[in-house]
Amino acid sequence: MATQSSAFSETVEICDACGESTPHDVTIEIQTESKKSENTEFSREPYRVAECLECGETTNKRMNNA
């Protein structure tokens, strides 16, 4: 589970690569899932992207599983 620091400048969560709680840069991105060039506007989904500030490992998690 992610926790905010008291300064709200970074999120601390478990990094699978580091094996411990480390600061992460967390953003929400809209990513296109379709590989086709037509109708890509219908294949965009929100993803939570977390990058470990210690090792650089990045994880993507789809936020909408409709």
C-alpha cells in the first residue's frame, strides 16, 4: 500500500525490484491499448504509472477494468 510523505512530494511504496519500501514518482496516464491505427480514440484507458526513484523500475496498472 502506498503512503504519502509528510511533505506530499513523494509516495513511498514497496518496490518489487528493490524488495523494500522506496520513494516512487506516481502519475496517471491515458494510454492507447489498440495496435490498430483506426479508432484509437476508443481504446484509451487510464493507467497508474509508478517509477521507483531508487532503481528506476516502472510499473503500469490499468485503472479501468470495464
